[in-house]
Amino acid sequence: MLRLSICLGAFVLLLACTNKQKDSLSDAENAIPVALRPTEEKRPQMVFDQPLVYLGRITEGDSISYTFHFRNKGNLPLQISSVNSSCGCTTPKWSKDLVQPGKKGFIKVTFDSHGKEGKVQKTVTAYANTLPADNMVAFKIEVLPQKN
């Protein structure tokens, strides 16, 4: 019992001493101009009209596009630094200009179903000067086999 108490106490002490601050900024954070870096008082907020959508059914080999619209509901201009998809079958394009507070921006995705079949869900993550930096959307689609 004493050994358990000592181990538990050491574990709690170790957690309490862990430095939770970041030592340096990431490359994506460094790419954001100082005037656009978010703080607790001034920050952009990316709010999507529909963060998850069902795109219906398509036949294997077909492509489909969808545009996710968002509004900057923060009080600082929003800058998207990059957008990544969960696989190479989804290609994103996005608002390259600053999205001013209250204004709308977009992320357009094109899904290529070549080699896919069945129910599929893909995610797309936009990295911006928001807190947190990652903003995720997703779509679901059913890919039907080609008729021979």
C-alpha cells in the first residue's frame, strides 16, 4: 500500500512539473504574419454552414465536387495556410485571400472514386490562423460498382 502511494505521488508530481508551453512556433504558425496571429482577444473563427455532408451515390470511376462554405465569425482576418485531405483521391481548393470578419470563404473538394467501392467517408482539414489551427469538414458518399 505504501509503495502504491509513493508511485502515485511521484506520478502526480511528474505531471505537475511538465512544461505545457510550446518551445517554438511550427512552420505553419511562422508563415502567418504577426498581425494575423490569433490571441485570446483577437482571433478569427471558421464556422462552416455544413461541416458534414452526404453526397449521394456515384459509379466507381466518376468524380464529384462539393464546396464547403464558411463564415469568419471572429474579429481578426482569417488566413488559410493549407488544406489537407485524408487521401489522395480528394483534391482541395480554397479561399486564398484573407477572409475578413463577417465575410464568407470556401473550400472546394473534388473526389475521384477510381478504385473505390462501397460507403466512403473522407475528411478535409484546413489549417488557418484560428485557435485551434485545424478546422475539419467531412463528406460521405456511396460508390457503386461499374456495370460490365
